[in-house]
Amino acid sequence: MAMSVGGEGGEDTPMSDINTTPLVDVMLVLLIIFLITVPVVIQTVKVDLPEVRFEPTTTKPENVSLSVRTEDDGSCGIYWNLKRVNSEELLDLAAKKLEAEVKKAGGPDNITEENMPEAHIRGDINTPYRCIGGAVFTMQRAGFARVGFISEPAPGGATTRL
């Protein structure tokens, strides 16, 4: 940046123009550096995500229906049908339910994808993930291979009631 004293008219007034060329040069260099380094910093693994579509849930009598929500005191409330249970009770109930279904099918050799019971979890939208994740973990620990979530379709979605 330069400043000269004196002008063309012979007056002794300072010239207040600033040379912005070096500033523009520095900004262009920084822009090029950021454009080159940003793709290097953002590292992602290529994943093909599934397309989401609404499929109605078929409720079978052997399926387990769980509801998970945050209680007024901040604790996680897990409900087996309408009965509130804690983690130990949930594990016991789930293991007994699975054992009963295996006996009903005629033993472990007769269990197939079609007659294997599922756990359906309805989680409140304001429930922390630790509550829902704990219910999923407990059901998987009890032996349920298929644990799914019940959700509400978006308004005006693909479903219509007859």
C-alpha cells in the first residue's frame, strides 16, 4: 500500500487510494488452497442407501409389541403391550416368549423366516436414542433376530384408507 503526498494540482493533500491488488491476489490463493484441500478433508465411504417406502406392517400373534417413551422423571419407559417393564423383566419376558414360540413350532429345526417372531418397537419422537437402543439390544440379546420400528407415514403419503 502506498501513500503519496502531493497531487497533480500542486496541493499538499494526502492521496487516500488503497492498492487492493495484493489483497485480491492473497484471497485468490487462499480460495484455490481451500478448493484443493476440502475434498481431501471430507472422506466418506461409498454407500448405496435404500429407498424408503411405506410398507404396512402385518401383525401376527407371535410378534412382540413394545412401546418406548421418556417418563416424566426422565427415565426410559418400556412397555410390553400395555405393561411397563424394566430391562431385566423385558429380557425375561422376551426369552420366555421366544422359547414358547420355538416349542410351538416343534423345536429349533422347524423355525423359519415366516414363523420366527418379530419385535416391533414404537418409539416416541422425543425419546433419546439410548432408551430405544437399549430396547433393541435387550430384544436381540433375548434371541430376537428381527427387530423393527413402527413409524407413522408422512401426511398425504402413499397410503389411503378405504
